[in-house]
Amino acid sequence: MRPKLILLLIAFIISCPSKSSSKVIKIYSTEQWMGVYLNQVKIGYSFAQIQTLKNNYKLVNRIKLNLAMMGQPEEMISVSSYIIDTSLAMQDFDFSLQSKTRSFSAQGYINQNKLSIEIKSGGTTKRETREVKDQIYPVNALGYLIVKRNFQIGKEYLVKTFDATVLSTIDAKVKVLVKEKIKVSGKNYDVTKATISYLGVTTTIWIDENGTSRKEESPPGLVSLAETREQAIAQESSKSKLDILSLFSIPVDTVISDPRSIRLLKLQINNIDTLGLDLKDDFQTILQLNPLTLEIKINNVIPEIKLPINGFQQYLNPTLCVQSDNIDIKKQSGAIINYEKNATKMVEKIMKWVYTNVQKRPTVSLPSAIDVLKNLEGDCNEHAVLFAALCRAAEIPTQICVGLVYVDGRFYYHAWNKVYLDKWVPVDATFGQFPVDATHIKFAEGELEEQTKVLNVVGAIKIKILAFQ
């Protein structure tokens, strides 16, 4: 039940490049350090560097975060680099993520309106090609782009960006707000304040006349401040780390003694922006929008159907992280179902296998089905991504759901699945549930790009349980 909030935070630590001219297309090699803070507690630093090449430029961004998950200290280092041309358009990228137990890397390049992406995980390589109609810009370069294009105060601009953290091309809305003076780390700056909105989250940045980011703020409570190298890499003296799972959990007054048996839940959610969220489902109903009131009703009766399944064939397709076409995934799926033709029984067998064989352990990684199958450990995201791959390999349409689940008087961020068996049925391989209990509140469906939308929800909302049974 413990997800990738640390990874989702990375997507919104935007260390923008520096040392440019607002009139001339020219960039000088330089570097910049920033301290990263969460709820006023230092959790790490970011380092941004621009290298001048022969006919283009290289942007490098390194982020190091130190947090805790379920009381266990976790350190994570991500490095992203982009080659950009003189217009700042991306030509290629390289991304890597390293934690204590996991490593993940992705590379890509643009050629003739096609973006080719390659990821390496679990000792295997997966490739994917996507059409790109327009120029795309690294999210790291948006501060410089504001200056270069002379974005006007009060106006909003749509920029097609690429974020290596979620391996997606994203339409970002950039709005310049005001010019002002700020003081950061004891230094005064004349800056332009702007907002960048994408993936349902709005980040505020303060950039100087060269496009250098001096301060950044993102939900939930994430702040980056320009510092010297010595200030940025200095860690807090306290040995205790900020536990990200507890920090973003949502307490409720109502005690549910046996939440895994609940089949009906009515609740009210305050302080929530529903734009971009996926709240309606076969088992989740919106009763009222203001305040948002939901009813989650789970039917224990699951239809017994056989293959083939008609409908939602797009949820059989492999993706970069749900590699249902991988030979090892297919072999394992076949071994689990063991020639079973009843789709309902196949789902139950796969769910039980994942629940039994994947060790439940907080993991800092980008979830990849191949990697999970190799290591057989992880939190809810690892369970969900492997379950999806195994079911899709068995020709059962499967999707990943993200939201909240009730545990010990609080709602925690969580990931699970749903399968299509002539109707959608929610499944939770982390808890071994088919179907799930009604304390699962779904906010989004899909992989990392969709999951980041939950950042705008976690840490801000209040939940009141109205009824349950």
C-alpha cells in the first residue's frame, strides 16, 4: 500500500538553466545549486549545469533526496540530461534513477517527428516510438524559455514539454505574473514570478533576468531555494528523516475496525480540486460536487466469464513499464493460470500469486513489471504494475488505479488495479483482494503521468466518513 510519492516529487523540482541573454540566443556554461525543502525540512538538493557544445547545448540536472518510508531511511539520486538546439528544442535525453536497491535508466532522441524512447530495467530493454508534431522543450528549460521568448506579464502560454521523470510529452501552461524583489538565502534578487501548470499541478518559479531560477514552490509543501554548493549539500544534523508516507496521510475521526471487509462507504472530501481527476467508475459514484461527496459500493458477486473478452482491448497493450509482451512475463503468466480458460479464475490465480510471492517492502524506484518479476519485492506500485502485466499477457484487460486507502485511522496514498470481466472489477494484489474493499478511493488511472495528478490532492484535502457498512 506504500507508493512512489518520492518519485512524484521529483517531477516538480524544476531547476532551470541560467546565464542567458534575453535578446541574443546564447548560453554560457554554468552551474547552479538549490536546497530542497519539504514542509520547511531539508530533504536534499538539486544541481543544474549547462554545457556549451559545438552546435547545441547540454542541460544536466541532478537531484538527491533523503527521506524515510515506514521508518526506514531512503536515499535516491536522479540524473537527467538533455541535448537542446539553439531554439531550446529537445534533441535527445538521458535519465537515470538510483536508490539503495534499484536502478532505472531511460534514453531517447527525436528524429523526423518521431520520439524514440528506450528504458532499461530488470536486465532487459524496452523501446517505444511516438509521433511528435511540434518542437518539445525539456521541462528543465522553461525558466530560460520565458526570458528568451520574452513572455509578457499577465499572459498565458502553452508549451509542449518533455519530462524524463514520467517519460511523457506534456502540454504545460506558463503564465508570467509579476516582476518583484525577493530575498533568498541572504541575497536580494530582481525576479520575474511565473507559474508552470502541468499534470494537474502548478509550480511557482522566481527567475532572474537571465532565466536562472532562484526559488520554486510546488504542492504539497515543496520548496527549492538557490544556495551555494556548501549550503545545498549540507544536511540537517538530525538523524531522523521526514517520513513521507506519514506526512501525506489523511487522518479521519471515524474508526473502522475491519476496513478490509467494508462494502459500502460514503464520504465527504473538502479542499479538493476535481479538475483532471477520474472519480466516476462502475463502483464509485459522485453524489455531490460541492462539497465533493462520493459513494463507493463494491459488489462481491463477480461474473464468471471465459476468454476471449470483448471490449477495452487497449488495456491489453504493453507499455514501457507494463511489459506484457516480455517473454518472461508471458511465461510466468502462463505458469500461473496453467491452461485455465475461465477469465475470472485466471484473475484470482494471478492476484493470489502476486500477493503471495512479491515481498511487501517500501521501494524507491520507477515501477517496472520486468524488474518486479526479477526481484519479487516492492510496495503497492510494484504489485500493481506486475499484476497488470501478468493479466494483460493472459488477454485480460487491466488498468492501474491510484488514490487512497484506509489503514489504522488514516487514508494513505495507494495503487491497485481493475480488470474487465464484462464489467470493471477492482483488484488489490497488495492486500490480496478480489474484489477490493470499499475504502479504496480512486482519483486517477494509468501510469506515472496520470499518477502525478494525485500530488495536487494529497496533503491538502480533508476527509469525513459519512457512513460505512
